[in-house]
Amino acid sequence: MFAVATILWLIGGGGGAVTLVPITHSFVLSLSLSLPVSTTLGWVMQHPPVSIRQRQQHHYDFRSLMVLYASSERNSKERTTTRTTTNHQVPKVRPHKQQHKYKHKHKHKHNQPSLQELKDQLFRSFDALKYKYKDLTPRDNNNSTTTKSSQDFNYYNHNHNNYNNQSDHESHQQHLFGKSDNDDDNKTIVVALLESIVDYYKSLLLQQYYELDSSNSLASSIQHHHRSRDTIIRISRECHPGDDKKEEFDVLPVLIDIQSYLNRTQQHHTLKLQVVAVLTSVLRIEVHTTNRNEPLIDTIWEVCQGILQDIIANNSGVLPSRSLVLSLAVAIREDYQQRRQYIDGSTKLLKLLQIVQQATMEQRSVAKEEDDDDDDDDHHDHDLHSVQEAYGIVWNMYLSSLGDHALQTRNPQDPNLAKAVNVLVRTTTTTTTTTTTTTADQSQQPLITSHTEFPPFQPDIVSFNTVLDVAAKVGNQTIVDTLWNHIMTTPTNENSSIRPNVRSYNARLASVRDPATKLQILDKEILPLLNNNNNNISQSHSSGGTSMSDSLPLDARTIDLLLAPLSLQGRIKDLFQMIERWIASTASMEPYQQRKVLQEKFSAFLCSATKMNDDGQLAKELFSRYMIIVDDDDNTTTTTDVQDESVDDDSRRVVLPERRHFNVLLEMYAKIATQTIQQIQKYDAIHTTTSDSTYNNNNHETDRSKNLEHYLDYLQTSRENAIRDAWDRFYLMEKLNRDESHRKIFPDDYTWSALVRCCQSSTQVSEIMNHAATARKGIPSPVVLRSAIGICGLLNDPSMACTLFEKYHDDRTSSPFANTRLCNVLLSALADGARLGNSPLQFESTASSQDSSGLLQTLNGRSCTDAVLYVMEQIQHKDSQTYCNAASALQHTHVQRSRPNGKLALALFRNSTRDGVPSDGRMLNAIIRCFGNDIQSALANWKTEFRPACSPSHENSDKRVWEQKQQKNLLAAYDGLVYVCGRSERPDVAVRIAYAMQKEGIELSERTFNSYISGKRKRQQLLVVQDDDEMSSPSSSPSSTTSSRRLSKLFPKIRMIEQYENVLYVECKKYDTYDKRTEKDKRVRIIL
């Protein structure tokens, strides 16, 4: 009924000029649409047409491209017009007006193109094809006759019944493309096939990303989409003899038939290149779909590769354009970057390099044989030069693809990365040697030689920077030093462009870990070049510019890398001078562009400053010094906290703060507040242990107790200062919102999430949650809710955590325990409560009255450990984090007094195995710690239960986990076993475990020794608590208490505890000359 209504509307003359043929035949319909604007895109997506639903059922989903389009063109206004072809010019696409503006800004990756770019490439490539063969495919909007391509398809489908389904593929191709002597008809069929494919993608773009003015225009576009899709389905049936019921949209046989026909012809090389251009544009669109059809992507590449190779084999002298080569290379690169599983994409890029280079050689030979005039020679030289530029870009992309696997696995010793270095160094050495013995016929020498597996190319500094960046990111200092020395020792000449630039220095700085070495590079190499750059800029008009070898422009990335070293050395003034010099270099930009650049780069500066352990002082100074904050009272800028007479206060305030700048600072203060409260709880327990009179028998322990008191006071002061500064920034944000200016900054979910963690009491957390819920009309964001529940656990108020969980969980779910991630946070808060005393849960009467699921009534009066076990049973979908949090609660308290929870933890582990949950290192570490001081049971279950779970052959092991991640899981499990050794005070067993770890190829670190110390500290805490309980008991006597202490001190009876602990320390602790903790260490080490 929908199709009949659409055809009646078309016949009624509403909206577009249409050429109609009987719908009983298979045809290609020439349709010109006029799509005015009224209907919004939101209506289209809420009421998708049938074609879109059909599209989503297959492997084509353009919603990701819609998000890209919304983010990149949200402020642009476009309108579509009728796409017509004239005899004088290639038609241009005029976008139609877009009225709807997207409210939410979507940040996409920089390597992803916008939809406008993909759309323009699709239309531009096919427009060139139609313009070239406009005499074969005329489009007349005013007459009602069918086009030549439509007539050919009518002939093709009229003879469908005469087609023999048992014939071979060659006879089918002859039937599809006609006789070999009828070239015009064959070209028409090729153009018509591509037109159907392009129209399919074009109609989808028009339907989903443009606002249509009425349902009539929408119906026209839908019907056009159906016709192009049905045409391809019918051709797919013909390409699959015997499968007349094929309904799936499949262009693979169509592409194969086009390739087979074009490869058989010895002419039409220009047509072949234009076909490759159209397929490349389709390939780039397919690469960026959510549900990608990877076989189709591979087939399009194979078709393009086969056509290009056929052009070269025929010695046509036709050269692919620069844009075609780059588009095809970018599509290949984007394809392998979007794939979930790693596949080496360098092979296809290497094949493309060989094709382009062979085409270049053929072009040179043809141009030499043809004795053309000077103008033609200039034209050939221009084409060769442009293709060689594209060759260089693809070469750098090939080098970058060799480092993809190293970046994905974070493996500094990746073989592909070593191959990239060898290729680069060998190629540079070969080209440098060849340059010294150059001849007049050097241009005729082939770049691809038989003794190399890669096409040699004279690399530039971009090639070196590509590999340097990858080596710096994975932390391979050896490769960085090797390439840097090669750059500096390469002889310079007029043909060589291998001189280090600012990106080279940035990669070198990023690879260096030592702050002192970074400052040496700055003082000895970078600063002299920066000073030369300032002198050369003033003389640029007379000297014609500066040389890269003599000067270096200041870059924001350089400042970002030197931010921490300069601050640690106390060179704040030098840092500010570099920042202000860089700000001065942006004065030549447009005001809008300069504002965006400054905001983006200062956001990076603040992020780097927040990673320093200086209580946020540097980030606070950067914000106060360079951010423009307008005071409401006198409309003047606020005063800065850092006074510098060399720079005027008004001149350095150049950055308009955005919400992200405030969020960075609030996140930093929230992190400081969270870490300090964790440290306070940790060292407070240590202070309680060391301050006990039973264990303070010497002056050393007394001094240690005093130092802990001072450190606890410092932590408490740091926490209070961070919370005060966080609230000051939030009040400043609210002041900007009350300002009369248009620059208002409202808090978002990340703002509330950081602010919640800066609270000093659970009551304050509840108040902020009410404000966050009001901002979102009743239900706060899940991010804010998780932060609030987590901070309530750290504040030792698990009752408030349960109350917030019950009050603000999503009501749309049938059960509050359906959200696994939220339930894991609740388990973590209850585990913190168990660690901080395991007090019973108590709920207010008002909270119990709002208990819709009965959770608060069930948990009222229970301990945190019992509450963990109850919540654990209610969670519908458990993961490894669920079992990890539950085990963390069991390791701190005993369900049965004076008995470890080893059996209960072992039951949890077996339940996780039964549920198919992979056993990662965190979960195994937490479960093993539940054995407490029962080292014998832990060792017995390690051999039978836990160690097999760490093996890749285990039934629940995650096969997608890399080998490096499996080693980390095994190390975490061993650390849990060493913790049990500390709880039982058995360093002799810990030393044996350390030797077993070395036999398994695990490199010991200080983390293993700290696990032992943590278990030993927990043992001492429990002994102190046990003594306090005995002293408070009315039936206890001083003699029994003293004997209990002595027995607890002597158990277990082993000798040489301190000696074994020293051996364990030497085995685990690496000697570091930069570690000040080992300056007075007198232990003997064997350093190889």
C-alpha cells in the first residue's frame, strides 16, 4: 500500500520530476529530487522508514556517521538541490539549509573524517564519471523518456527468462555487458551499475542526515532508495545462478563483474581510474559504519587493486591522480584502525606503493618514447611530481602501520616496530649513498629493487618522526636514540630534508624518563634554537626566512613535556616565560582560532599539572595567572596569586575558562581528597599499632611513631586545603553563571561527580545528590551516583551508601540489582565499611519509608560482611569485579570469630568458575588474601585451584588477553600468596615463593615485598585489637593477658625472621640511584 500511495503521489506531480517505466520490469530509474526543508531529523530517526529498518537488519548502520556529522557541522547550514548534468561543467552539490542545531557536542577521534568529507568525495567522484560519459547517460528532467542506461537494464531484465542458470560465469558476463564490439553499451552498463550503488548510498545519506520538508519528499527518497537497492539485488541473483530467492543486499558479485569486464578490455583506462575513484569513496563510507561489512571492504580493495594492476600491465601510460592514491591509502589505513582485532594493514599499503611506483615508471617510459612538445612535458612532470608527493605520504602511512601492533600491545620489543626502524635506516643509507654517485639518468632508476622486500624511498623528517612517536609512546628508548643518532649523522645536502624539527624534539623528550636529562636537552639543544628563531624572525624579510637547522619554533607540546621537570627543579619563572613566548607566537592567528587554540592547550597544561604530587599548586598558579575571570563588582580582572614584575597582569590573562578547565581542577582536588583519606586511614592504623606500649621497647619505634603523627597532620591539612580550593572553584563557576555576560558555565555530570568526592561528611554528600538530581529532573547521572556511593564507603558510612543506592537507582529496571556496575560500587562501599570496623548498618525512619525494594529493611542491623553476602546473592549478572569486591570484604573481618574466611572465599571462587567468569589477577589476589594466617591451606589450594586458573588453557580464561596481561594476572595472584605469608609471619615461605616466581619468568619488584609487609602489618593490627578486647573483658586478668600477648608474639615459632625478610627485600627491591630511600641502605647487592 505504501508503494502504491507513493506512485500515485508521483503521478500527481508532487515534488519531483520522475521518469516512469512499468514496475513489472527491472530498471534503473532516473530521478531528480527537489528536497525543501521542514521536517526535522529527529522526526526521521524516531519514525524510520522501511528501508532504514531493512538496512539495520543487515550490515549497514550509518548512525555513527550521523554523530560525526552532528559534531562537525552542527553550526553549518546546508540545503540540497537537484543534481543535474550539463554539457559545459561538472555539477556541484549545493547543500540545503539545516535549521535544527544539535544540543550535545560529540567529540570524535581526530583520525575520523566528517560526514561532509565522505559525502563530498562520493558525489565528486561520481559526478566526474557522469560528466565524462554524459553522452551515454543523459538526464533530462523535462521529458518522460527512459535513459539509455535504463533501456539497457530493461533489455537485460526482459531476457532474464532466457538466461540459463547452469551456464558458466563467462557467458553470464557476455550477457550482462553485451558483445565486445559494442563499447558504448558496455560502458553504459558499467556506469549504470555504479550509479545504482552510488544512488543507494546517496539516498541513505539524504534520508538520515538531511531534514526533509514533507512526507512527500521523504517518500520520493524512500522509493528511489528501494529502486536502487532492488536493482542491485536482481543483479546479485543473476550473479548467483540457481538462487532466485536472494533478498540480501550484496554488491560483491556486481563489483566482481565490473572488474572482470574492465580487465578484459584493453582500452578505457580513464574509465577504469574513475571507477576506482567511485569505489574508493564507497569504501571510505563503509569503513566508518558501525556494523561494518568487512568482506565487502576487502572485495572493494581487491577490485581497485585488480583494475590498477590491469592499467599498468597494458602499458597505458595513464597515471592515477594524487587524490585517488591518497583516498585509497586513507581508506586502507582507517579500515585497519577501526577493526576490533589487530590485522597487519602494512601489506595492503605496501602493495599500493608498488602499484603507484610501477605506474610512475610506466609513465616515464611512455613520456620518453612519445616525443611531445614542451607544454606536454611540463604537464607530465607536474603529474609525476604530484604522484611522487602522494607516494611519500603513503610511505609514511606504511611506516605508521608497522607500529600499530606495538601501540596496541604496548610492547617495546615488537618485531614490526624493529622492521620499521630497519627499513628506515637502510633506505636512508641507500639513498644517501646513491645521492653521492648520482647520474643524469637517475630518474630512470627503479625505486623497487629485487633484493628488497619493500619499495625504497628517500625519507624525510616526517618518516623519522612517525617511527619516533611510536617508539616514544611504547617506551623504547633504544630505538629513539638509534634514530636520533642516525638523523644527526646523516650528511646534509640540497636533496636531503632530514633535519630535526620540533616534533622530533618532542618525541625525544617524551621518551626520556629522567627529569634532569630532559632539562639538559632543553638547556643545551632547544633553548639555543629558540633564541635563534627569535633573531631570525626579525631578519626574515632580508634573509628570506629561517632554516630549520638554525632555528626552532616553540610548540605547546614541548611546554607540556617540560612542565613537570621545570616545576620539580623550581624553575617556575622559566616555565612561565616559555608559556608567554608561545602565547605571543599565536598573535598572528584569527581571534576565534587563537581563542580555541589557547583553551585547548591550556586544558592540556592543566591536565599535566594535575599529575604532579605538589598538592595542585602548579595547576592553581596556571589557572590564576592566565585565565580571564571578570569580577562582578568592579568589572575588572581578579588579582593573581603569583606576582611577576616582568609581565603585566592584564597582558598575560588571555584564556577564557571553559567548563572543562574547571572540571580538570575539580577532578584534581577530588583525587587529592580521596587519596589523602585513604592514606589517613592506612597510616592511622599503623600509628595505632606502633604507639602500643607492648611493641615500643626502643627509641627507634618511638621516633617512628612521632614521624607518623606529623605525617598524619600533613595529610589532614592537605585534604582540608584541597576541599576548600575545590569549593572555591565551584563558587567561582556559579559566580560566572550569575554574571550578566553571555559566557555562562553550568556544571555537568563530571562537575557533580568531582564535587561529591570533595565532601567531608555523608550528610554533605546527600545534599549535593539532591542538587544533582534536581538538575536532571529527579534522577542523577549514574556517574554521580557511583561517586557518591563510593565516597560514603570511604567516609565510613555504608548505611548512607545503601540509602543512596535505594533512593536514586534507575526505576526503569525491574530490579535495583540489574545494574552490575552500580552494584559493584555498592559492594566496594560495604567492603570499606568492613575494613573500617564492620559496624552494623543503621537506617533512618525516613529512609526506610522510601524503601521500595525492601533492601534497607533487610540490611538493617546486619554487619557489612553479612550485607556483602546478601547483595552478592541478589546481583543478576556477576563479573570478576563483583567477586573481587566481595572477597575484599571477607579478608578484613571474620564471619566466624577467630576463623579465617578461606573456605568461604574458596566457595566464591568455585561459584565464579561455575558462572564462567574469567579469573583475573585482582580477583585471585582478593580471594587468596581471605585465607588470613592459614598459609598451609593457601598453598594447598594454590596448587589445585588458583594456579591452574591463571593458565591460558583454563576453561574460563579470556583468550583475547595478551600474554603480557596474563603475566600481570599471575603476578597479582602470587602477591596475594605472599600477603598470606606476611599474615602468618613466615618470610621463609615468602622467599621460596619469590624463587618460584623467578622460575616462571616473573620479574620481581618492590610490589611483592610490599605485599608481605602489608600482611605483617595487618597481623600486628589484629593482635593489638585482640589484646584490647581481652583487656576490656571483665573475666580477663593481667596474667592471662600478658601470657596471651606472649603467645601471640611467639606464634608461629620460627627463627631468623629478620634475616629471611632481608633476603626477601634484596630479591624484590631493585637498586635505583635516583631513589633517595636507598641512600642509607647498607644491604649488600650484586648489581650486574
